Amino acid sequence: MSFIKNIDHEKVLKLTDEISVQPGQVISKTLAQNSAVSVTLFAFSKGEEISAHDSHGDAFVHVLEGTGKFTVGSVEHIVNAGEVLVMPAEISHAIYAVENLKWILTVVFPEK
């Protein structure tokens, strides 16, 4: 049984090669999804965004390439390649690509 999908197993990979920026689009690739955790790889072209929303789990952002503006509550955070940010559960957040942006999102949900 495999819990991680849409990516080769037992192979060294660069995550940035696993997803492509497409002009005018937000691209996502789900790598894992269950009741405890969600792992998604994203690529945003410059200027693309996801409007404010919230999650029942803590969201861990790791920017792989580019720069993103992550707004948590009313606070804006500029996150560059190699940097991470935790967006706490139940707090509204939004994402904007300051430049072409590749990032991975891991959401850890509360135990039921």
C-alpha cells in the first residue's frame, strides 16, 4: 500500500522539477491526503493568488522557488525560496505570487 502518490518512489527527485509554472494559472499536485495530513505541491505564475480562506489544520509552507506573499489574519509575510512559514489552524490566510512561485504545503489536521 502506498500513502504518497503522484511522485516516483525510491528515486531522488527535485520537487521543483515535479511541477511547472503555467502562465496565468495556479497548478497543484496532491502528494498525500488523508484525515491526518495533506501534502500538496503548488506552482503559481506571477500575480496569481488564492483568496482568503481558513483550514482546520496547521498549514506548513515551504517555498521552493520564487517569492510569495502569505497573508495570515491581517499580517503579510514575504516568503522566499528556502524559507518556511506556519499558518495556524482556524486563522484566515491568502497567498499571492510576487514572482513565479513553487511551494509545498503540508497541513496537519487535529486528531479526531
